Amino acid sequence: MIASRLRAWWPPQRRGLLLALLGFLVTVVVACGAALAWFWSDLPPLDKATDYRPRQHLQVLTADGVEIAQFGSERRLFVPIAQTPKTLQQAVLAVEDADFYEHGAISWRGVLRAAVSHVRGGVGGGGSTITQQVSRTFFLSTRRTAERKIKEALIAWQLEHELSKDQILELYLNQIYLGQRAYGYGAGAQVYFNKTLQQLNLAETAMLAGLQNNPIYANPLANEAAAVKRQQWVLQRMLRTGVIKQAEHDAALVTPLVYRKPDFVDVHAQHVAEMARRAVVERLGDKAYTDGIKVITTLKAEDQRAAHTAVRRALMAHERRQPWRGPEDQETLPAEAASTGGASAAATAAGAAAAAAAERAIAAALKDARDDDDLRVAIVLNASPKELTAKLASGDTVVLKADALRWVQAALSPKANERIALRRGSVVRLVEVPRGKSSDKRSDKGSDKGSDWQLAQWPQAEGAFVALDPATGRVRALVGGFAFARQQFNRATSAQRQPGSAIKPFLYSAALEHGLMPETRIDDLPLLTADGGVPGWNPKNSDNQFDGEITLREGLVRSKNLVSIRLLQHLALASAREWIGRFGFDMTKQPQDLTLALGTGSTTPMQLAAAYAVLANGGHRVEPVLIERIVGPQGQILFEAPAPPPLDEATRAVPERNVYLVNTLLRDVALRGTAARLQTQLKRPDLYGKTGTTNDAVDAWFAGFTTGVVAVAWVGHDEPKSLGDRESGGGLALPIWADAVGRMVKGVKPAPMAMPGGLVAVGEDWRYAEWADGSFVQRIGEPPLPVAPAGSEPALTGSTAEPVPVPAPLPSSVRVPAPAPGPAPGPIPAPAAAASR
């Protein structure tokens, strides 16, 4: 009976339909299962996420952790979840996945919420969970296809089973793109605010948390208005989800945001960064740019800032003493709109249109101009002999008057040569100086920030500076030129230049080991043929004055060329070269004639600094070290510089007492000699140094040391030519040294020199103990030295003769014997013409 009722209820037609429906459902389930099985088999391995090794840029740092540079296509700074501020985590989750810790791989409530919001046209959280976004970011494309969505869900499910929620969030926070080549919030904080995540305030945190929605076009550097709008939405979501309170929300809305400039550099050390980059690439190849390598240099951030500022300041000051060369370019700007006071509406509109056209032309002219931290690019709007108005690339307008225009008066004349003329549309450089320090004490009275503006131009001369720790050889600061962007050549390490009188202390050191003492008397008189001179060669002192018989000490204090030449004659060339080589000079680049005494060979600022370090540390050779260590992405040490050796007899190059006497000479140079302005400026008792100026002021040097630092400054042209008739090492290089080193040792207590054994004080000077009775060479110059054969050709500077090998360091108790009385052993080759001071 029941069967008959079923047959009546489900007739054959209805049963067939039901069976067909069941068959269809089974087919769909089987098909979906097969599809899922196929997609599952096609899923990529999870290694990229479970063994996360992000592409991280090469980073170069100072010894105290300040970033110098980074290299690589991506900026990324991995921050573990444990070190990521909770506020940032909560901000990101508030806008991306508020229920992240409650749901699984997929949030069905989130999908429904997103769908409803989309239908209503609202702005709600996305339907994808954080885990799904990680799946997409790491393993899939951004194409909106059904296959991608299915794989995204499957991978998310796998990730939820392989990793903890914190691990998944850590992946998201470090992998997400935030614009400006920044990947991850650690890099974003650095790029946009120059801060670490821990240093961000709530307003900055909300700004970063909103960037992932449109990182390319709605970041604060590209479109601040759009970025701020998104930031406000993040704060609203944080308030709605209970992460922050109303008072915090309201305070964050009015907190000013200060962004890092795109070209901001905290520590300018581009030449050092390039040296570090090359060192790492030589070791690791292209992996150097992707494996998160860190190079820790020996630089000290404040020392490097001081050096960079000092070099640029001095070179710009030197350029100010040169003639005005003319504007960098000349742009055609629409004529300035005439005053429309009382004019018709049509005239007013025409004036406004003309002004707008001029603004567009100005913006176009300045768009591609390379701006500079100090030399700001600008375009002249109006120019007359009494006033010049210019617009900076930043959009600010400045006015120069009176003395600020004295330098360029010839260029402001209506009849000025077109090459130098300043007109409307001239592209120029301006430099901002503190009020009262510019040459214009009256100009631009309306300028804000208490500063004045001056016209400037790119320096044609170049400079270099290097500072070492004399005890370890660690480089504290290095500047390779005025602007790395314009010229990458590193003059501090690679420029071979004549040292001039900066080499004289090493010749005097040799003299002390060959029987002379600071009180030995030497003739500062013209070098006659009968006195060992060479026909046709007439060396002079820099001041063209001769002081007659003076002491060896005064010879160095006054930088007397004729005294140095007679010292070299007395020592003989071979002995002098051997001794000078002990300080680390490349003797193949030093002349084999009398001009060795005048510094006509060649050396680099780095090599000269290492030589002066021997004097600064009591007589020990130290090798300059710039890279302290190279660290891998997991903190493993890939390279580490050897620890500096102890300064003992194994590292000794010259006797300690010899160095002490030389240093007393150098102290007098800084106190009352050619470097006396150093003492005037720094007012320290522990200043030692020597100026150097080559013939025609082609190279200008100052080398010296004080407590804890030895440094060398150089100024010259890349293509050697005179720096100016009145220029010198004391006027050009010494100010760099004093400016930089003065900041380095500010607050450092002077350390007096300790007099070593083997010396005795006699009268007002010191002697070696064995010559306390006066048995040293009291005077040189008699009898006359042998004369070179008449008609002999002068030897060329920079001879290619075989170098004299530097012997092994000698114990302090061993002293090179003084030469026997009588004529020097054979004539010294005649020199080419040279002068030095």
C-alpha cells in the first residue's frame, strides 16, 4: 500500500527529474572536487612564506649605526613581529582584517560585509583576509580570475595550518608595497618619515597603515591630499574598532606631519658608500643587492657631517673669490604681466593669463634642474643693478639687494656681455647663509628664518678630506669631492698630487737621525753653484725672502725651501728616501733629485694621513681601515677587519724620541708659523701640523693631528692649474681642517705629549741624550758639496728608477748612524724647477 502511494506521489516523470537532478549535483561535486584536486596539485610550494627570505637592499652604515646609503631596486627593512609596535598592528588590522585573530583562512562574515558595502556604494574593509592577501602577494598575480581566487583560498588554508597568526601577520607587514620603492612598514617609516617604527606617533602610524590601498599614486610624497584622506579613514576605523579613544583620534587629526624629502641624506658619504658597494659586489656578486647585506664602516656620523660641511664651505668660499662665469642656462619666459590697477576686466584676465603662462614656463624650466642642498637652483624673474628677484625650485621667491649683487655688477649692466649677463630667465645658483655672515649685511630684509641669500656658482676647484684614528688606522671621516653626483672620482684615496711642503716633516725626521738637532744652524740663502747648486736652477722661498743663518726648528716653522734643500744635500738622497719610505710613502712616486725636499713627488690624501699618523701615535705604522665588517641577513659575520695590533716594537717605524722632536717642530708651526691661524681659531695646546702649497698654488694642503685624530685636507683642480695668485695651503686647506677637526674634538680634553727617554733639555730646546755635550752637527753648509758637472741635464721629477725598499721596522734603541764629517757621498742629481711652501 505504501509502495502504491509512493508510486502515485512520484510518478515516473517526477522520479526521472529527481534522478537527473541528483546526477547533476553529483557531477558538479565530482567536477568541483576534481577541479580542487587539480588546483591543489598545481599549488606552489610554501617555502617563500614558511622560510621567508625577503629581498633586502644593500645598506651601508656608519660605525654608530647611521645609514649612509642603500643599493638595490627595493627598499626593505625586515622587522620581526615582536618588535613591531602594537599600535601599527592594530591600525593595519582595523582597515584590512579586524577579525584576523578570530576567523580561519577565509572570513565569510568579511566576504558578506564587503559585498553589502559594495552594493551600497560604501567604503568598507576588503573581503580578503590578511592570510589571503599574503597568499596573493607571495604566490599569485593580481589578475582577477576565478582560478586565482580559488588558489588564493587554498594557499590561505595551507598557510593557516603551517604558520601561526603572528607569523602570517609578520609576513604581511614586511612584504606589502607602500610606494617609493618601500616594501614593508619598516622601510615605509624610514622612507616617509626617516624614523623607525618605534619612533612613529599615532598620526604617522595611521598614514602608513593607509598606504597599501594605493601606494603609487596616493602616498604623501606623490599626492599628500589623497594620503591624508586615507589616513583619516584609518583613524576612523581605529576609533570604531575600539583601538583608540576619541581624544587620541582627535589629537592625531591635528598632529602635523613632516615628511622626509625624497633626496634626503642624513650623512653625506657617497664616496665611502661606493667603496663599500664595490667591496661587497666583488665578494658576493649580484646577491649583494638582494640579500640584506649590511656594511658597517668605521666612519663616525658626526665626524663625517663635519668633514662634508667643511669641504663644501671652503670650496664655495674659494669660488666666491673667482670671477662670475655667467648663468648656467638662459630660459625664455613670457614677459612679466603689467600692473592691472584700474584696468578693465578683460585686461585683468589677460594679465592673470600671462602670469599663469609665466608660472608654467618657470616650473618647466626648473623641473629637470638638479637641485643641491647648498647650491639651490633658481630662475631670475627680474634683474637690475640694484635688485634681483629669483624663484627657487621649491617655489619660494627671494630678493637680493645691495652688497649681495656687488660680485655680479658687471653682469647686471644693460651692456653686459651675453655670456655673463643676468636677465629675466637666467638659471642661477643661490646659497643661503645665516644673517650677519653673508657679504650682504643689508639685503633681503624681508627674508624669513633669519637668513640672507647670495648668488653662487658650482666650484671649479675640488677638495678632499680624510681623518683617521692614529692609534688604529680606522677612518673617522672621508670626503672624496664636492659633489658625488657630478663627479664620482674619489680624490681622498685616488688623487695622486704633489704634497709640497707637507712632506718636509719627514725630511726633518731623517735629519734628526743623521746628527742634526733642532738647534742646528742652516743657511737660508740662495743656492749658488759653489754651494752645491745646479746651473740654471734657482729655487726660492715662497715669500722670496732669505733669512740668512737660522736654526733647523725655524726652518720648518717658516717652511724655508732653501733650508730643506740643504738638509737633503747633507743627508744624501738615498738616506733621505730610505727614511721617508718608513712612513708609508710609495717611493716609486717620489723624485730622485733635490726636488724631493720640496714635495714634487706625488701622494694621496689617504697616504699622507697615514704618514702623519706615524707622528701622531709615537712612531708606529698603521694601515687605514674603512670597512669594519660585512654582515649577512641573519646577522652572520661575512667579513670583519682584523683588530688593530698593539702599538709596540713590532709596529714601530721610527724611534719615539725622533717623533717627539718632530712634533715639537710641528707644534711651533701651528703656534707661530705658517699655520698660526690654526691656534688662533681652535685655541688648543695640542695642535700639530704643516701647510703645503705647490708651485703656482696648484695644490693646497694642510696635514696635522690633535688628540685622537689625524687629518689631511687638500684643495686643487682635477686638471692641475693654479688656484689663484694669493692662494695657499694655509688659506684654503687649513680652514677645512680647522672647521672639521674643531668639531670632532669639541669637548675632548687635550692630551699633552709625554717626553720619552733618550732626550735631554738643554737651554730652550731638546737634544738626544748622547749629544747633550753638543757633539751633534752644529751647522751645515760648509764645506761646499761637490758640484754637478757643467752642462749636465737636470733629472726629471718622477724618475722611474727602481724604488728603494723600506727596511723592517727598527727597535727604538737602534739609530741610523750620523754621516761622517766631510763632503756628502757624491752629487745629488739636479732637479727640475720647483717651488714649495
